[in-house]
Amino acid sequence: MVVKGEIAKAAHDAWRHGNGEIKDHLDYPFMYLERGLIDPRSAQNELFARLGELWYTNPELLKKIPSAYKLFEEISPMRKTFTYPPEVLRQLQIAKQYETRFGYRPPATRGDDPNKTSQQAEEAT
């Protein structure tokens, strides 16, 4: 597997040689890329999304990949004034628990029922 780009290589090294939270967070996309389940371009896009999620939800963990932290620091000058609303943070926590338990992200959910799909939520409103 070939990983291109300074940040992608640093993230891959952190995933490959890391343990705990950083490895768990980056299993997707790197594990999927290794197994041929996604193409390199999609993996790159997903990596950017995963690193962006860390920037907003756990910047201390993102500091384990200094080049990624620096990038988000440069492109996100509003970081210090922006926070997710509590409901969004709760949904992110539910998604992370779901992903940890089942190995993939849940369908979009609304309300208090994490098992309700977006279609069911639309029908209920």
C-alpha cells in the first residue's frame, strides 16, 4: 500500500505504530485501504474528514500528528470560537460507540433513538 502526501504519511505512521485512541480513530480509512475495500482517492478524502473530526472533537489527540494539527490550525482560524452544540456532540458520541461496536458508522439519526434511521425520523416529523 502506498500512502502519498506528508500529512497522510504521518497519519499512516501514527496509525501503523500507534495504539489506543489514535489507532482506533484511523482504522477507517487505513484498514479499509489495506484490504482493498476503498480506493486511494476515497481513503484520502476520508482521512481528511477523520482528521477534521479530531480537530473539533479531540484536538489533543490530533496533536499526535503534528503536521495535521498545523494544517487545521492554519485553515480553521475560528477554532477557538466554534464549538459543536451539545446535541451534535451527543450524536458524534453515539456514532463513535456504534462504530466501535459494529465496525462501521450508523445511518443518520435524529432524536433520542440511535436506532432510528433518517427515513424513520422523517416519517415521524
